[in-house]
Amino acid sequence: MGQITLWRFFREQRQTIKPVEKVDLTGKTVIVTGGNGGLGFEAAKHFATMNPARLIITSRSEEKGNAALSKISQDTGYTKAEAWPLDLSRFASVREFADRFEREGGRLDILVENAGMVGTPSYEKTQDGYAVIFQTNAIAPSLHTLLLLPYMIKTAEEYKTKPRIVLVSSDVHYWAMNNKSRKFVSRPNMIDALSSVDYYNNVLQNHYFDSKLLNVFFMRALQARLANHPSIIVDAVNPGYCYSGFRSNFTGIRAFFDHLMERLVAMTTEEGGRQLVWAAVGGAGSEEKIKGGYVSFAKVVEPSDFSLSKEGQDLEEKYWNQQLEILKGADPRIKEIVDQYLQH
């Protein structure tokens, strides 16, 4: 069943983690968003050991990006990594990244949409008009993915390869869309509802959970529309509960509980990075199973019962359609990409 019990959580967290999946990436290009720290950095280091022609990590801060490049070189001997700026809280930054890739990118084999946030201490909207957590975790990664999709399709056709798009989700999506959240997403414009101050104040800690379910929705909806491009693989991955600076803004009892949980069951950040790598290169020979799949601890498992229900599937379709209108407004290239490459 698509649910996670406390027993399953502890059992998975305490299991022996498989060694990192290794493949030859010679000649290939890899992008890891948020690759300057945490899980993204550890995944990028692993990719660096596989000799990609290009490894591009993104960071909001040029200083942190450059520091990560130095550490990757120092730890792996790989000196070709690049750090490009990307701030998902600004659609303009996503457009600038796509513009640069159009000029300098070439082929694209692996895209790991890892950058994200756990939440904000108070209600905040971006200059684009959406709650910071939903734009950063869901809407902007979708924009980034679709703008880069043509390069992956071209790569598949030219090099007879199977490029892969990985959306970093989480097992917390099993706890998403509680009764309070559903009242908001049932409104005619669900994205505006999720970005409202009423949602922020009434749904409390579910913001992050709901954003990770939206990653699963986008992943499945995109894969379903790529039937004319069967070489493209899209999946979502659970990195596990890891030591990370990701939750450093927690305070009070929440911070205490998180620290306790880390001591009891957390994996290392490097072990979490292995999960991202497997979702990007693992499962050779079983690609059809991975397509549109939710990957957890190096295997495809059922996502949440809600996501599999009629209500969840209807909400996925609603989210896809409403998000697409936002993305078309954010960049006119999106309409051309959808019309040319995706089935309706």
C-alpha cells in the first residue's frame, strides 16, 4: 500500500545503505540544482567520480558555488565542474539560466531538480506573486525542467541515449493533503489558494509536505505526456531522512525533536546523496519501471494512497493545467515547448 508507517520509516532508515551506483558518464552533461551544499553537493561529488564531460551545479550564492567547486576538485580530482547562479524564488533567474544554457549548454543527459527549502519562519511571497516555499519547491523547478526539456530530447535523438529527469521529493508526501489542505486545493485556483496567507496560517507544518506531493504530481504528469519521446525518463526520489543544514531554521520544540530524530535514525548526507544518484543512473535494464516512478532506497515503490486515489489523480490534472498557465506566463517558450514536445 502507498503509505508509510512509523515502523516502515524506522526500518528503512536503519537499514544498510547500498553503495553508490556507478556508471560511466564520459561525454555526458549533468546538472544538479542546489549542488553547492547538502544532498545536492554529495550527489554532485559522486557524479564527478564518473567522469562527465560537464557537471553544472547551481547555487544562489556565487561565493558558495565557487567554494563547492573547490571542494569537489579537492575531494575527487575532477576539475571540470561549473557553478551557475540559480535562484528559484525568481522566475527571472530561471529564465536567465535557460538563456545561458541555450548559448553554452549543448547536450543534457541528467537533470536533478534538487534545490528547495523546508519553509519560512513567517509568511512570504516572491516578487512573482507566490508563496516562497511553493515557488521554490514546485513551480520554479517545473519551469526550469520544461525550459531544459528540448535539450534532453535532442540529446536522446542525437546520441541514442536515455536522458533522465529527477525531481527530489520526500516520504513526507505520504502525509500531504490532510483535510485542512484539501479545503484549499478544492478552490477554483488551487495554486493561489496554496500561496494564500490563510493557507499558511491554517495548515501549519504541512506546507513542505504538500510541496513534495506536488513534485510527484508534476513528475507523473510530465512523464505521461512524453509518450512521443519514450527515451526520456522522469522520476521522483525520496532521499531519506538525513543529517543536513536543510532544517537549520527550526526553532524551539521542533528543533529539539529534529535533533533527537537525527541522533536516532538519520542517515549521513552522503548516504542521502546516493539516493539521488541512483534515481539518475540506476536501474539499468528496468527503465520502463522507473518511468513516472517514485524511487525510495534504490527501488520503485508506490507513492501515497492519496496520489493514487481518484481524488489525487484529479488534483494532479488540475495542478498540471493551472501550473502550466503560470509557466506560460513566466516564459513564452513554455507554450512552444508544450505544443511541440508534449501530448495534450
